[in-house]
Amino acid sequence: MLSLNFKKSGTGPPLIILHGLFGMLDNWQSIANKLEAHYTVYLVDQRNHGRSPHHPSHTYPDLAEDIVHMMNHELLKEAFFIGHSMGGKTVMQLALEFPERVQKAIVVDIGPQGYPSGHDEIFEALFSIDLDQVHYRSDAEKVLLDKIQDFGVRQFLLKNMYRNTDGTYAWRMNLQALYDQYAHIRGPVEGLRSDCPMLFVRGGNSNYISDSDWLSMQSMFPNAKLATIEGAGHWVHADHPDALYEVMHNYLQDA
């Protein structure tokens, strides 16, 4: 288990928010700003992301143990959880492996099943950037321009790049480990059943949770509910943050 980097704000019961693949804690800052009026919000960099430690292993039991370690350090017996994509799978792993630590959980646009490879082009694009030849962030963006058409995706990925004191550039994320462990990242969570109360929120334009997926998911998470944010894709928190916040807040506040 690793000691993760996190940011803590607000007052009230603890709420831990976990980002997705290639992300970092501030991806959820705008929603955290609203939630901190009601909760003590922990925005967390998962291992191999942001300012958290790097490690060659990146499995969901690894990620879940990291969060339990953080909770123990913060003297948190239990917490509310929100997780998106890879972070959502971490939350599911916690609910399956450490259900006593999960008061309520919200999983955004991901299911417990394995998924086909969907990030090959992103990995290829990121590895094509020769950091020794990057003198300005724009140099890296020029490399990505021909490989990743979506401006928002390019900006999201380039947030992972930082400048050293000597002027050279580096990745905050552990790109090689994420590539090497990608089969685990897109693979299923490990466990059979959890009775933790959970809300799955899917984007109406996303195919990550189909109706047939939901039928099978209910046997693993019998106390789960499903909500759909119409018009949103996989990045629900970026596409429709206000609608997502309302759904999440109502669920967390519902006794």
C-alpha cells in the first residue's frame, strides 16, 4: 500500500472522490467546491497519478488498499465515496473487499465487468512525445494534434505534464506502469457481492453501462440504484456537472 497525495476541504462527514485513468484530484475540484458545504471532501490522487507515488503494480486490490491506508491515517472509520471510471472500480473493489469502510458509494459511468481495450491510441500518442525535445507545452500539443482530434482530451492529458526546475518536462503519471498494467485497469473488479448502498450514474450518450450490464450488476450489488444523465458522455462531470451534482447530492442526503 502507498501513502497517497490528497487535498482536504470542507466540514461534515468524510467524502472521498477518486478520479479516472490519466486523471488527477483536481479533475473534480468544481464539484468538490459544492460538496464541501456538506462534507469533509478528500480529493485523492490514486497511485501512479498526480502527485501520488509511482509503483509498478496497479490492480484494483492495490488501489483499494491504498485508500484504506489513507483512511487509517486520517482516522476515518468509514466514508462516503464517489469514483469515476477507474476510480469507480476502486470504489467497487472497496465495497466488495472492505464493505465496513463504505457508508454509501456513487460510481460514475463504469461497471464491475472487464472492458475491451479503448486507450491504445492515447498510449501511442503519449509515448510518441519525446520529452527531451519538449521545450514548451505547445511542443507536446503539436505532437498530439495529429493523433488526438478532440481538443478537450488533449488538454486533459497535457495537464499531466510538468516542468522541472532545470526547464525539462516530465509526466506526473507513471505512464509506463499504466501501460504495463492496462489489462488490470480495464479488467473486472475482484469479488462476488456487496450489500453496500450504491448509486451508479451513467451518461446517456455513453456505452459503459448498458441495460443488460445493469441487470447482471444487480446480482453483485443488490442495494444499488441506477441514474442516467441524458446528453452526457463518459465524462459526465465535465459534460453536465450541475445535473450530476444534483443527482449525487440527493442520493447522499437521502437517509
